[in-house]
Amino acid sequence: MLSCRLYLTLNGGDPLNHPIRSTNVKPYTNFSTVRSGAESAMAASNSVRVAAAQMTSINDIAYNFSTCSRLVKEAVSAGAKMLCLPENFSYVGDMTGDSLLIAEPLDGPTMQKYCSLARESGIWLSLGGFQEKGHDDAHLRNTHVVIDDAGNIRSTYSKIHLFDVDVPGGAVYKESNYTEPGKDIDVVDSPIGRLGLTVCYDLRFPELYQQLRFHHNAQVILVPAAFTKVTGQAHWEILLRACAIETQCYVIGSAQAGKHNEKRESYGDTLIIDPWGTVVGRLQDRLSTGITVADIDFSLIDSVRAKMPIAKHRKPFDFWRPASQ
């Protein structure tokens, strides 16, 4: 089996002494030797197509891989250069802690299959929320992995904000019982622009997204997620659109949808939102398995940022510190 090569860099220091550290940006290299006419036309119009997936993962890694493979084929047929899959794309357990039993390192067999899938299909993949093996058998990392079209792992981000929540009218979650929190921000250059990587519950913490945009120059923010039915209905679209407006980035929310088992259900509603906060991609059925596509328009990003230059008007973090410090 073809090995996945890891293209990662050492963590850099945070120039703002912020508690979240920053990683170096990973440069994008185009490994494709042939560009189709459709690709050339898209480049000429200063835009590139992206696909966002929606699915219902279960406790069967092979079944979920088959679903993801079908979604990859749909994305390629639609002319997308990248497909964004949701959190827990490879596995959702029936019981709390089941994910620990199947957690693997990034060079393990499950991620190897997805690297091969990307290479054989000639498409970049955003794999949000992979169960990466942690520092011991009692912990894993909720890791967002980006794979390029040559099958190489270009970037990884471990979820910083863990879902320890008593959902109103729902279940009690304690992700920190078995998950190690990440500490590093991550961005990577890709065919669809500079990506800011996040996962699910991170969406409720705007300071992370401010860092991605204003200190790491993200153009597209990825939010693979498995929002609960209750929190999704109340907040999912609102939070995504607010994130797009506040950062002036495209925001891609790839969602788990429907009932995974008798105890767990996800809200769904995969969305692609432009820098003005407009929904430009959405599945017609909030609970179906499928993809939605949209074109990332780089000229729109530049236009929105030029006409409303919030990057120039915003105050630095130091501005908000009490005068006594």
C-alpha cells in the first residue's frame, strides 16, 4: 500500500503572546501535470470549484469509506478541486468511548486508504475530525487532515475547543474525557485558496477565526462538524454566516446528518457561504447524503475586503488590555 507522506512543519511562536500557538503556513504545490479545459477556464475567471459533503457515518469504517468514495466521484464529476468531508467521516461509535478502540496514527491503514483515494481521484480532501491515536490508550485527538491530489498529507489541525456541554433538552457530552485538546492554529495553501482549519465546536469561539483571518491571511475557513439536532437547529447557520461576515472569508460547513444509531443524531445542513455572508451552496435535503458545490471567487474576496476594510479598522489585541496591566 502506498505510504502517506506527512508535510508538516514545526510549530512557531505566537507573536501576540496569545494562549493559542501558531504553526507555519504550508505552501501549496500543484502536483498535477495536465490541466483540463474546465480548469483553465476556471483559472481565467479567477475562481475554482469546491464541493462540501453531507453524510451519516456509522460504526463501520469500511461502509463509511465506501460512502466517502462515492462522494469523491461525485465531486470530481462536478469539477471540484477539493472535497470537504464532515467531522467523524470515518467512524461514529454506538457508545461513548468506542472511538478509542478504533483510533489510529496518521500513517495507519484508514488514513492510508483516504490518501490513496485522493491520489487516484486527483482531488484534494479535507477530512475533518479523524480519530487520531493520542498519547496513551485512554485519549485520542480529533484531527482535521488535509490531503492533496497526490495523496500526501499537507496539513493537520487538532480540535482546540472540546465539547463538554449539557445540551438543553438533549444529552450531556464530555469530549474531554477521552480527547486531548489541540494547542496550535493551522493554515495551509491549496488550490481553493489559503485554508483555515477548524472543527465543529470551535465555531463558537470567534477569536480563533479572527486569528486565522487577520494573522494568518485565511481566505477559506473549513468547519467540518457533527452538530447535535438541538444546537444545529438553533445556531448552525447563524454561526457560519456570522463567521463568514466577520472574517470576510468563504466558510464551508460540512455536516453529519441524521441518526447514526439509537443514541446519536446530527443536524445536517451542509453549507457553503461567501465572504458577504450569502449562502451559495446547500443540499436541498438537510438530512440526505450528497454534495453541494460552489465556486470560490477570489475577486469577490478581494472586493469585499477592499470595500469594507475591517482589517485596517480593527484594533490589535493589545488595545483591549486593561490600562493597569
